[in-house]
Amino acid sequence: MGRETASVVDHYTRNNLMDRIRSALSAAGHDPDKPTIETLSELDHLHGGGFATTEVQVELAEIPRGSHVLDAGCGIGGPSRYLAGAHGCQVEGIDLTPEYVDIAGQLNDKVGLGESISLTVGSVTELPYEDERFDVVLCQNVTMNVEDKKTMFREALRVLKPGGAYTFSHLAEGPNGSPIYPLPWARTPETSFLETPETILQTLAAAGFTGIEDRASQARSKPGGGPQPGTIGAAPAMGDDMPMRTGNSAKSIQEGRLVSMMVVATRPM
Ligand SMILES: C[S@@+](CC[C@H](N)C(=O)[O-])C[C@H]1O[C@@H](n2cnc3c(N)ncnc32)[C@H](O)[C@@H]1O
């Protein structure tokens, strides 16, 4: 593992994560011994807007029911469980952070989805899958931690079937200067690899994708597409200072230092 990826793993590793999740579920009035996809969805979608954003992204990317999906950078598995549980998808998740993959597997078993979701520790820049394996590659708020986006996009294209869909959410570099750190995905700029939306879309096209669209403005206009008040949020999985880091992200977007993207693209036939 390179120095950069070791720092990314270090950023996300919490230690005793299952205890933190159980305490958070209890504090919210849920039974930690009998979690459901719904109760977990209050804390296991590790991106802005949480579960509501996943719902919107699945809809905007038109992920077909029952499709074979790669959740690239799956975190603790909330989006994977939603796709398997509510959309009948067969899901494979891959993530760089071993603790997250371990917890994702335990949670999948607890909600009875161990058979529908398989998991691997690894990088989105070196996918351990054969060519043309998946109908869809879903990737939510991972790209900011990946310096080599060219390789990441080429790998996504390689593992997609012809006609398959790639969708990723991302926070890109805005026109008004550096974002305010610490951010949800990085405490310092050393593990934050931001490029302008134009560069991201050009890199995607150069990797071979077509039908490239940024549907972020459609996502924002959807009811329920923003942060959900009253839910637990990502602090158990991502750190007690998450409200401050999420606030920095929101302020950076407001000030034009970050630009929110929700991209869909197709592997040509
Ligand atoms: C903000 S979390 C999002 C997790 C998940 N996609 C979600 O939305 O719930 C970012 C995730 O990307 C993973 N990650 C970062 N760089 C990666 C890489 N090169 N390959 C695989 N996973 C990576 C981290 O370990 C972390 O789980």
C-alpha cells in the first residue's frame, strides 16, 4: 500500500466501530441487536445528504432492478444494502479500509443480506474483477481520495458490460479558492485530490465513456435530496467531529470553493 492510500485508510479507520454503531442505534431508540436496513440507513450512507442522496442517485442513474452492481468504495455498506434490499440487485462492494469492509459484512449478515452482497478489500484503481462483469458501477464520494482518476475511470470502464452505467458523486474544485479543511473525506489537503468539474468530465471521456452528464442540479431539485434532520448521521463511522467537517463542506460549496457533482456515463456498446 502506498503512503497516500495508507493515509486514506488511517483517515477512515475508527477502531471499535461496531460498538460505536450499537451505541448510536441505542441512543436513537433502535434495538442494536436487531438492526434493519431502515434503522441502519440513519448512519450508514457516508456522503452528503445520507440515504436521501443514495435514493436520488439510484433514481437519476436509472439503476435497473435486479442488476449486478459494483459499489466502488462501499464504506460500511449502506448503499449496497439499499440496492440489494429495495432493488433486488446483486451487489459486490470493494473498499480500501479493512475495518469498513469487516463492519459492512457483519451488518449484511445481521439484516439477512449476506448472500446478496459480497465484499473485498481493495482499491478502485486496481479492481480484482474480470472484464465486463457488471451492469452498473456506483461510486459515492470516493473520487476525492483518489489521485489517479484516469486509472480509476479506466478500471470502471473495463469491468462494465458494454452499455453498462457508471455513476459517481463527487465534490470538485470550485473557482473561488481552496476549500475549508477539515472536510469529511480529508483532514488536510494531503489526501484530498480535487480537480475542476471540466477536468473530471474530460478525464472520464478520455477513459472511453460516452453519454456523460452531470445531474447534480436535478439531484438538488428532488424532494428529500438534502441532509435529513433528526437522523443519526455519519459521526459513528466517520468521527465525532463530523458536524464541523460537514459544515465546512457546505460552507465551501456555498462560497464556490467546492462544486457538487453527480455524474452518469455509459460504456459504449
Ligand atoms: C466518504 S466514504 C463513502 C463510502 C460509501 N461510498 C458511502 O457513500 O457510504 C469514502 C470511502 O472511500 C473509500 N476509498 C477511498 N479511496 C479508495 C480507493 N482508492 N479504493 C477503494 N476505496 C477507497 C474509503 O475507504 C471510504 O470508505
